[in-house]
Amino acid sequence: MALLVMVRHGQSIWNLENRFTGWTDVPLTEKGRAEARACGELIYCIPFAVAFTSKLTRAQDTLRLILEAAEQPDVPVIEDQALNERHYGELQGLNKAETAAKYGEETVRQWRRSLEGRPPGGESLKDTARRSLRYFYEKIVPELEAGKNAIVSAHGNTIRAILMELDHLSPEQVEKVEIEYCVPVAFEHRADGTFSQVLMPRCDIIRPPQPPARSIARL
């Protein structure tokens, strides 16, 4: 058996500004970097053999900060465009509230949440699932089959697409799935090839509390 841990990147600048990001390569905010470090401290007791991420900086930096905080900075990292966020086409860079006012809230909700909704010039969640799941089965699953724990640092919609597959969610159910920043989701990969979502180990219980730093008075 092996453990698969998936993490959405920390807050980015365009998340903060409520903009559609998609494939636009924007950095993390200070809050996003702090979220990544906190995630690493949460899961430090899981020994990872391999890590996967997208070609976008916000996911790559999140992974680096997680592994550093987990005291596993030397885990091999594989980057691939297949794990990129869904492409939002003509919406990329636009404010979400202003876009809803222009096109209508229900139309934008369908573009963002439904399986089939496709924004102008962009991808639907179904399109995103097609590429991310192909990569998942071709590249990630073989590592799990070899007994290696793997961590994936990706994006809200690529993780939604994989969750839809592993949790056997209907199109109606996947509309309601929210992936929070840097909140790890864990699945156990069993010897028979099936997946089961599991609770994250309580690493904070395993790790002994660190003594407070002692100040040394100058003489």
C-alpha cells in the first residue's frame, strides 16, 4: 500500500484579487507561502518518495515550501503541464465579480463549477479531467503501485478532476466540491489497485513539542 497526498497551491496574487488565473503564471502571496509551510509541518511524518507538480510557479513554490517545512527537501520532483490549472481562455485576468455582472451569475457558475461548462476560448472541467487523469494513470499510479508515497501539488480544478475519479462523484456532486488552499487530501492506494480516501495522520501528535528558544543574556 502507498499513500497519495494532493494539495492545492497556497493563495496567489490573483486569488487575492479575485481574478480568473488559469494558466497565467502568478506568484504566491505572503499568506500563500505561510499556508504552504503550515501544510508541510502538518504532514512532515509522511515519508514521500516522489513529488509531482504543474508547470506553474504557484504550485511549484507551494511544493518546495511544503517539502522544506516537512524536512524532506530532497524528494525528487516531476513537473508536467498536464497538472496545470484548467485554462480559462478569455476570462483569464478578469475579475470574477465583474465577469458575473457582465455574463450573468448562472452562466459564470456553469463555466466555473459544472463538468461540461466551457468558458470562451478555455477548457471545461471535463477537458481538464481528460488530460490530468491520463497523466495520473500513466505517471503517478505506477509510483504508487511500486509502494512509493507520492505528493501532488496542483490546482483546484485538476485536483477536483482527480477526486471526481477516485471518489466516483457524479457531475452534480463535483459541482459542490471545494478544494481549499494547502489543505491536504489523502488516498490510500491498495494492492488491488483501488483507492480509498483516508484521514491525514496526526503528525502534530507524533512530533514532540519543541522547547522554546532560550535567550542568552550578554555579560
